[in-house]
Amino acid sequence: MRTRFAPLACLTVLLTVAVLGGCTPDAIPPNAPPAPEVAAALDWAEAADMEFGAAPWSPPGWPLKVGDRISRETLDDLGKRFSGGWLNGMATNWVDDLPFGALILGGNRRDVESETPHVYHGHFPRKVSDIYKPVMWDFLPPHLQGRNVDHLFREPGGIRIFEVCPPPTPTFRCQTVGEAREHWHGPWLGEYGDGGKGGGP
């Protein structure tokens, strides 16, 4: 059985001079072994000879690289081209029992007038609320039918990814985009390199 995606260790939020701050964990040392859930996903992707899009963990044909800025029209077009697949993610790409979805966030306030206010930050595992349990079987790929999929549900206080973490609450935990990228994209790039497996940022 594959290792499940577990909440990440960094939960500390430091306040900056501007009051809001982000988690500041110790950096992952170079050449450190990837976390168990990342290693399991890499092993499965290699064994399945999966192809990826233009960024780590993205589906075949995905055109964006990490950091690309896009317009609302492009966002809508991507939503149509890469629809379906999972309840809580755009351009879902299943890697064994983990659904990776595109993380596209709107820009900050000064970007409101921009023609390209949305930023693609990469593909990351996506969990859903347990209110979807009655319908989830209609959205699972065939290789997961009949398997335990409890790991796909977000626990109360589950981690969410933001560019900057707000202060923590008992029902909310945050991970910055940079931390998520270090956790999931760093090992991917170490395994395949920039441009490997059909993609790379």
C-alpha cells in the first residue's frame, strides 16, 4: 500500500514587520531524501512511465510553467480544456492515489488592473471536504475503485496553500507556495531535471 499524503511539519507562522508572515522552516538540505509520500509518487510515476506536461506533476499537454502569468480568458480556456477528473482541482493528474491539481492564484491588489492577474504556481495534491463522500466514486479513476481513499479527504484544520500565510487558527493551517514547491517540486526536479518527463519549470 502506498504512503498517504500526510500534513507537513511546518505549522509555525512568524509575524513580519508588516504583521503577516509566512512559515519559515529549515530549508531541506541538498540531496536530502524526499518525504515518503513524494518518494512513493516518484516511484509510481517512474514505474508507470507517466508523461507530464510543462511543469512537475501536471497532466500531459498542460501548457503552463511555474510562474506563468495568465489572463482570465486563458484561465477559463484551461478550465474547459482540462475539466473533470476530481472534485477539487483544475487539470487533475492522478499519480497513483494522489490527485494533483493546478494551483492558480489571483495576483495582489496592484495586479487587479493587469491583463494577466493570475499566476500558475504548480500542481500539488488536492484534498476535498468529506461532504463529497456520497458522490466521490463517480470521480475516481478506475485503478482506485474499491481501494481505501480516506486520505483524499481534508481533515478539520487541514493545510491550505497560500502565497503568504495568515495567522493560524484552530481550524486552519497554512503552507506557503514556496514550502509546497520545495516539498513536491524539488524532488521531482532532482529525479527528472528541468524539462525531464516532458516538463519542468
